[in-house]
Amino acid sequence: MQKRRDFIKKVTVSSAGFAIGGAAFGFSAKSYKNIQGANNRIRMGIIGVNGRGNGMARTFARQEDTEVSCICDVDERAIPMTIKTVTSLDPTPPTPKSEKDCRKVCEDKSIDAIYIATPDHWHTPLTIMACKAGKHVYVEKPLSHNPREGELAIAAARKYNCVVQMGAQRRSAPMLTEGIEQLHEGIIGRVYLAKTWYTNMRKETFLTDGPVPAWLDYELWQGPAPRVPYKEGLIHYNWHWFWHWGTGEALNNGTHEIDIARWGLGVDYPIRVSSVGGRYHFKDDWETPDTQVITWDYPGRISLMWESRSCNGRDIEGSDRGIIFYGDNGSLDTGGDEYKVYDLRGKLIKDINNKTDTGVQGRDPTNPSPGMDSLHVADFLDAIRNNRRPNCDVEDGHKSTVAAQLGNIAWRLGRDLKLDPQNGHIIDDKEAQKLWSRDYEKGWEPKV
């Protein structure tokens, strides 16, 4: 925790983004860049830029001594858009290369690290490919499509000594970090429950037969997933709601709140999980729940709860997403880079916020928290330069991701699951254990 706080204090804000290193030692950003030179430059490959990746390409390009060297997407329309995003910055960086095949980005020896904003079924296989090629990885949540993949991602990061950061940007937020530290120091006593939530107003989804668009390499888009015919309405976002590629709202958004809740509670793997809900709001082609409640019990008489309403946008506690920690002396609320502390009667006793942060836009899938993104990217780059683990290391990312995945497995089977608190593995349920992994297209199986 102290190392995280120390690093965050060294990160300074400029109009171009968040610079690291030089300002902490009294150099101007410009002079520090000259001192560091090309040997300290990190060259990034940005993979998946139709939505979230476009904004993150800009965030990476704004970092000191960092170059966006390659833009990669299976949608040929998206690449020029993101190249324009990067080259429009002042001062103008070198024009990135364009690439359709992410495997070639991993093979490119001039690239030091990659950023992944592909569909979920690509996250871990691509992370492993990159680590095997000696690349560091910033992968958006969720870390993996299924629990076994998360274990493989950890193994790859450790075997090849690569920095792997999951895009849980709240882990690098300074005021939130202070709030978590306050929890651990006992500001509300023993913390025994965290309640988390997410709401939205998503519309119905129908898939229809149709030809593969000329702009899309559907074979590469499928990648590790077993082959199925193309359907209109699936790409670019609605794959989230189908188990073959996506992981539902629990992983699409719940991962963020679950991660902070687990961090604040100081827990690793649960001993039991249950889930209720369904596709209640519409009758359409969705497979994952639009309404879901997952609860986890952890060792030490500690529980965590996540509530989701994908199609009913009424806020909870005045916010479309958030976290409340309950302890025997009060409660602590957070959602973005801020926190509030209340006594047992609900009286506000502390209100801390980051006045320079724009907050979390919970329903913006492309750029929900630009300030925290910049800090989290800066932490990733600093971890590479200093050969250390980042704020949301692959192992932390796995523990939070697998919690949500276990909730989905419990929901799909309609029963509680008993779990091993040492590793999260499912106990005494062979049918559930089959969902720990998945089938892959022949020749695409992820191997460390």
C-alpha cells in the first residue's frame, strides 16, 4: 500500500496527461524527456480500437517517453480513426503502423508492450502470446473468459517475467487508495460486508443471419473461440451477452466494483457463492442475465454482494454504480476517486474527494474515467521501467475476475457453489467444474 501511495505522489498532472519520473526529481517534462532519451522509450502496440481502445491509445500517447507504434484491429475502418487520434496530439508523434493480425504485433521485436481491448474471449490467449514474445501487457477487464485462463495468465506473466496489468483503474486512484488504507487501519472497525452495484438502460438485442461485412476479418475476430456462423447484431458490442465470447454484465462492469470491494475487505478467494436473476426486462436473444444478484462468503465472517440492473437505470444511493463497506463502527462509500465515512446512524463524519478528477461516467463504455486511466497507465509504464508488479497485477486481477466468473457459474447451474478458499476452485460439483474452462478452436488452445 505504501509503495502505491509513494508512486501516486510522484505522478504529476499536465495538460498533456500524466507524466512520470522527471517531475518527481525537479526536472521539467521537456528536459526530463531529453535526459531519458530513446533508451527509456516504451513502444506500445494498441490492439482493439473500435471503442475503448481508441481513447486509451490517446492516453498512452500522452505519457512521457511512450510511443504508440502500432494500431491493430480486425475492423479495417477502426485503424485510420485511431491513427488520426494519436497523430493529432501536440507534439505530433511518429505515425503508428497499422496491422490487422494481433499475432504479428506480438512478433514485432520493436514493440515493448501491448494494450488489449478485444472481446473477452481474446484477453488471456493474447496475453499469453504477448508474454511468450517478451511483451508486457495492459489488458482490459476481465482478465479472462473463464477461471482456468486466469490461472494460465498468471503462469505466463511469472514464467516470462512480464508486467501484466489489468485495467482496474481505480487501483491507481489516490483518494480511493487513501480510503482503502483507512479501512485497513480500522476507520469503521472490523469490515464485514461490501455491497456493490451497477445500473444501465441497455436495449434489446436480436441476432440475424447475414453475410460477413467486407470491413471485418471474422476469422481473426473469432480467434480462440470454436467457429460459429456470423450473425448481424453481434459485433461490436453485443457479444458481451453471449457465453461463447462474453461474460455478461458481471464481468463487463461488475469486475470494477468487485475488485475494489475485495481489496477493501482484504480477502482473496471465497468459500461459497450464490446467484439469482435472469433475462427479465426483454424477451430477445440475450443469454446472460440483465438482472442479477451475486453474493460471496469469505473466510472470517465476511461477505460481498453485487447487484446489477442492465435495463433499469434507477440509481442506488444516488449513483449508477458504487461500493459501500459496512463495519461494526460505521460505513464507507466510494465509487470513483473519493470516499465518504459515516457512523452507525448514517451521520457523515468524513468526505474526501479528488477535485481534479472528473469522476466515473458509469455508462460510458469508451472513456468512463480519463483521470484514473492516466494514473493507471502511468503505473503500468513505471512498473515496466522498474521491474516491479503494477497496482493491479495479474494475480489481483484474477482473484477479482474469478469471483464474478464463479457467480456466473452458480447462476447458470441454479445452485450455490462450495469453494476452496486457497484457490477458488469448485468443490464436489463435477457439472460446475466443467465450466472452469472452455473448448477452443483446434490450433488456438492457449499454452504457457
